[in-house]
Amino acid sequence: MTTPCIITVAITGSVPTKADNPAVPVTVSEQVESTHAAFEAGASLAHLHVRNDDGSTTSDPDRFARLIEGIRAHCPGMIVQVSTGGRSGTGEERGGMIPLKPDMASLSTGSCNFPTRVYENAPTFIDWLAERMKAHAVKPEIEIFDLAMLFKAVDMAGDGRIVAPLHVQFVMGVKNAVPVDRETFEFYVRTLRRLAPDATWTGAGIGRHQLTLHHWSLELGGHLRT
Amino acid sequence: MTTPCIITVAITGSVPTKADNPAVPVTVSEQVESTHAAFEAGASLAHLHVRNDDGSTTSDPDRFARLIEGIRAHCPGMIVQVSTGGRSGTGEERGGMIPLKPDMASLSTGSCNFPTRVYENAPTFIDWLAERMKAHAVKPEIEIFDLAMLFKAVDMAGDGRIVAPLHVQFVMGVKNAVPVDRETFEFYVRTLRRLAPDATWTGAGIGRHQLTLHHWSLELGGHLRT
Ligand SMILES: [Zn+2]
Ligand SMILES: [Zn+2]
Ligand SMILES: [Zn+2]
Ligand SMILES: [Zn+2]
């Protein structure tokens, strides 16, 4: 049995700025352009963050609206996934773009440490964000930075807070969260199969670890993200 | 090769109050008395929280000082371990009792969700608390509520922030953190053996899960906590 492979492009993360790399697309038109190039090259899913004009991160729904509209116009059929990650705001503004009805949105089902801070997703916030996604028929991509987030997502799918089947992404290599570790990756996949056999999944490595996780995901039967 | 078994007693947790259970020892003299009873019954390590007179949690160093003094007087040779857990304060007051030089203190090497909130241990706070323990020759018991905390502890032992060998406690069954799961428990033990072969460890289950973790720890060769 084979599952079609989904090639994802994350054109703009939440961390790099033009000062780090002048090629990072920051404005909405730059983002649409580089998403379109990836679409032409075969990417079928775009993972989206937005920035202010000065390059700082934001969750501004207007920027998201223009970006989604641009991608829908230029990349027909491409899956549009928005980030609700904590770097782009605190509290409920992180879910302000959900009513735009992107195809998918990221959802972290727990808290953990990041390089210099706590990545906070309190239990009530997770429930609020999941409910908003359910209300707007947005499919969550569960971002797993640590093991408890996997158990929590399975729980939420079990009682209907998240519409099953789960789609999860195992993220490795963020300092102070779970590192790039093959045994752990295999344990993640094994545990997901045990607890949510109908779930789909992918692996994501941060920075120089992208290719490693890409290869591990292919080997173990997951979907891809580039 | 066998390792002697350490029977631990946690006479007063951070959650239950006299309203839940009138038998919970709250005052310092009640705590000394019930620790002494456990000591007579064979417990060799006391894990300590302190309370205010109204039963609310605190990290007050004066209370800790009286409790430690009482136990040292009545239970000669017993290992005294203090809790630096987040329920009893926020920020640096959580380490205010370290200069009292208890034998051990708990140290959580990461953040995760607890039943109704984020259990926050920011990277800088962890370093601060570990350094304070090192300066006062207090042995940390690493409290592992999620997998990333294990990797972080190994890192810190590797660069000397924690004095090796590590002693860790795998805590299972706190809602929203890692639940009681046998496969995960075995993975924890296997991973610790792979990354820190000289480490010692124990398992702890919350509430009704105490006996389960107790038995799993015995089976897999860990130390005990009751
Ligand atoms: Zn694939
Ligand atoms: Zn992202
Ligand atoms: Zn033992
Ligand atoms: Zn405790």
C-alpha cells in the first residue's frame, strides 16, 4: 500500500530575517512569488508565516489574507497551511487568521522549552485554538516538539476536540526541545501507529537537519516537507 | 550486579490539602512525625514540600530549615531531598532553600503542561538552579515529565552544569504531561542507558499510579519511591 507523497515548502520561517539571508522572502508579493516557484517545481503544500515590513514576525490576519489570496490565484490546488506558532504573537491573536479558512493550520498540543524561552501553549489556549479550527473546518497539523504533545493530540482526537484522523509533524532539532535522534524518531512513529493507526505524519528538522528528517520520513513511510 | 534499593517517602505533596485528606501532614511537626514513622518502617529518603499554616504551598526557607533540622535530629542517616517544583512559587524563590544544603533537590530540566497551566522552567532558570545546587554541593534529582527534559539533563551533565552521574526520576500520570505508559517508560530507561550509562533512576506515578510505577521500576532495575 502506498500513500502519495506531499512535498511541502516553508518559504519563510519565523526566525531568519533579510539580515541573515537577503534571499528570505518577506513581503507578501515576494512570498507569493517564491511559493509559486516551489509550486512549479512540484511542491503541493505551502506552510506560511507572515512578517511586518521591518521583517519582524506577526500574526496579522490582513497579511495572511493577502498572502492566501495570492497563492490561491497563482498556485491552483496548492494546500495552504498557516502557522499559529508562538513566535508571531502571544495568546489569541495567534489564531486570528483561522476564520480566513486556510486548508490547514499548525497546532502545538503542549508546551516545551525553545532556545531562549518557554514555548507556551497552555491547556485552555490549545482547546480554544482547536475549537476555532474545528468551527472553520481547518485541518490541524499537530506540531510535536516533545512526546507529551503526541499523547495530548491522541486524547483530543479521541474525544472529538480534533477531527480524526490526526495529521502530525514530528519536529526535531530545536534547542531545548527534542533533538535530532533516530531512536526517538522511530519511537514517535511507532507510538503514533499504536495509538492512532489512522493518523498521517511527517518529520521536520530545523536548519541543517532538514535533509536528515526528510530522509528518515521517506524511509519510515511518512510524508515530506522541504 | 545489584544496586541497593532506596525506599523514598514523599510525606506531603504539593497538591492535596487537609480538605482533601485530613491525614496529610501539613505543619512542620506533623511532617517530622510522619517522616519518622516512614523512616522506622524502612524509608531512607524523604522528599519534602512545605506549606503555610493555611495549607497553601510555599518555598519558605525558614520552614524548610525547621523541617530539615527536625528530620536530621529524628531520622539519623536519612537522605533529605527538597522540592523546587513550580507549585510552590515562581522564579528564584523556588531555589531559596538550596543554601540549607539538603542532600538532594529536585530539578526539572524543561517545561511542559500540567493539568491547568504551563509548568514553566525557562532555560535561564534551569541553569541558575543547577548552578546553585552545584555551588552548595546539593545532588539534583532530575524530574522528567517529558522526553526533552532527559536530553537536556544529559547535555548539562556532559558540560558540567550538573555533576555526573545523573540521578533521574521519570514522572508519569500528570495530566497533559506524559501519561502512565509502559512502552514510554521502557523507552525512557533505554534512552537513559544509551546516553548516560552511569546514571541512576527511579519511576514515580501520580496518585493512583504510584504502585504501577513502583512495580515497573523494580522490574526494570530502578530505585523505588513510595
Ligand atoms: Zn511521502
Ligand atoms: Zn512554521
Ligand atoms: Zn531499587
Ligand atoms: Zn515533590
